[in-house]
Amino acid sequence: MSLVTLLPFIVLIGAMFLMTRSAKKKQQQAANMRNDMQPGSGVRTIGGMYATVKEVNDDTVLLDAGPGVDLLFAKNAIGAVLTDDEYNRIVHGIEHDLKSDADVVPDDASSLTGTDESADEAAAASDEKSVDLGKKDTAAEEPADDAPAKADAETEATEAKPDDEPKKTDGDTGAK
């Protein structure tokens, strides 16, 4: 056999070796994470439940899921050990802000554009202007005494349409 014939097999064996090696590394990291759990740590189970570690045994973990709710889980059921900040953010909604208050983005853009007085003036000016959408009100532009004559002309135009136009139906013709 030549080297060219054996090359695909060698590449496949090498790829399988690298994949199993990386999988073993991930399993080892997960096992180390589970073994390093301490009482008081926040965890997420593989089912998505968040709880606090109450007690760690060889193969099991006692979790405090709420007031008076203690749950016994296998160590393998722990998906992640969370940092205190991450656990508080997810479970309690507490944001731990490491930055100063000056870096906070405001809720509205008025503080970014200048003083509040100019924003109030701009809002008042925009309330006074009417917006032209391109449509014209024809009834308001024509004199009022011509309105009945125009209505009569419109009714005559609709009555003068021929009836030989095909009528639209909902698709039921009755023919079988």
C-alpha cells in the first residue's frame, strides 16, 4: 500500500483522537467545577433551576431553592456554578454596577441634546404645527352651497353604471 492510500485513514484517526481529547478536557473541567462547589454558592441545574448550595456530599448536593424548600440533587445534575454577581442578577434582579453613574445611558435623549428649556420649546413648537400628509380635504375647500349639487351628481354617476359588469362572488357558484 502506498502512503496516498493510507493518508485518509490517518487523517480520520487523528481527527477522532483530537475530538475525544477535547471531550475529555470538557468533562474534566465540569467535574472540577462540581467538586469545587462550596456551601453558599449559586448554581444552575441542567434543568434550568437556580438555587443556592446548602450542603455538598460525595455524590449529592443539597440545594436551597427557596424558604423551606431543600432539594437533593446528584452532582452530575449541576450545570454551572455561578458567581455571586451573576446569581444575584439572574435570581434577584440586582445589578452590581462597577462603573460610575456618569456612564449610565439616560432613558430619554433630552439630556443629550442640551438644556431642558430648549427641549420644552421644541415640543411646544411641534404641537402648534399641523403635519401635512399630502392629502387634501376637498369638502373643506369647496363652497358649502355647492355640496348638495355635488352629492346629486355622485348618485347619478353610480346609478348610470351598466349592470352587465360581472359581479364578484365568494366562490360558491352552485354548479356541480
